Amino acid sequence: MEKILHDFYFGKILPYERRNKENNEQLDLIRKIGIEEKYFSNRLGQEDKIRFDMLSKLHDDLSETEVLETFTYAVRLGASLMLALIGEREVA
């Protein structure tokens, strides 16, 4: 337990840099999304292309917000569980 606190304090653990391992299914979905975005983007006029790019950016922003909310909830839940366990610990 002390090593993880030490590493966290000295910046060796950076939760926001943790990346999930991409699996083949995720890579395939990312590839398909890219193909479809390119398809539509190439068929739009300049003004519609700008709006389409803005829409894609809004989707990315929403996804980032959802990930942040999930991370925040997970940290709070983990802290609450630890506090509950510590509170029930017998003092030796």
C-alpha cells in the first residue's frame, strides 16, 4: 500500500494517462467509424463539411465529459469503500 501512495505522490501514477488495451473489436469499430466519417465528409459541400466537423467535435466533447464523470464516480466510490472498510477495522 505504501508503494502505491509513494508512486502516486511522486507522479509515477497518472490516472488520466491510463489507456484501455484496445481489442480487435474496438479497432474494427474505430476503423469503420473513420471510413463512414470520410464517406460523408467527402460528399458534403464546404459549409456542410464544416458543420459535420463541428458535430463530430461535439460528439467527442460529450464522450470526454462522460469518461470524466465515470472516472470521478469510480474514484469517489473507491474512496467510500475504503473509508467504510477502515471504519469497521478493529484496532489492535
